[in-house]
Amino acid sequence: MNKIISNEMQLCQSLIPINPKEGAFIKYKDENYVTIYNAIVDTYGIFKVQGDWSHYYWTPPQEYIYPNINWELIWKEMDYCNYGYYRKYIYNKKGPDIIYLNFKL
């Protein structure tokens, strides 16, 4: 009986869409990346990973990744899911880096 309940729970969990606020997995060419939010410095980090992490993290739409990874669009979507609105930020194209402005202009 427990095995049946466990299998049903796994099936239900696989049907629930992965929330972008938890992080994103990006497969670009032969490289795999995970980007997650760092609340301490209020920015997003990029990490190269081995293998496919798409079962843990949100996978952005293809138009966010090709022809080049558009980190700004990915992070804006993740940030919107975290906060429920679009925050003001500065995007550093050299980085990539996104810095949120926590003060009112």
C-alpha cells in the first residue's frame, strides 16, 4: 500500500510545474548552467554543472536561450516569481550581472 501511495505522490509531483523562483537550468550548446538567487547580495549567480538538472530547476523557453543566453530575461522572470512584481535594476552587459535597486527613486 505504501508503495502505491509513494508512486502516486511522485506522479503528482512530476505534474506540478517547477517554479522559476527556485532557480533555472540552462543547457546551451555543450554546457550546462544553473542560476539561482542569492538573497544576501540581492543578485543572481551562475554555476556550471555536470549533467541535466532540469528535474530540479525551471527551464526557460528556448527564445531566452538561443541564439545566445539572455540572462536578463531569465532573471527578470525569476525575480518576478520571487517578488510578484518587476523591481528596478541595473544590468551589466559585461558580466553578466544584475543588481537590484532596493531604494525608491
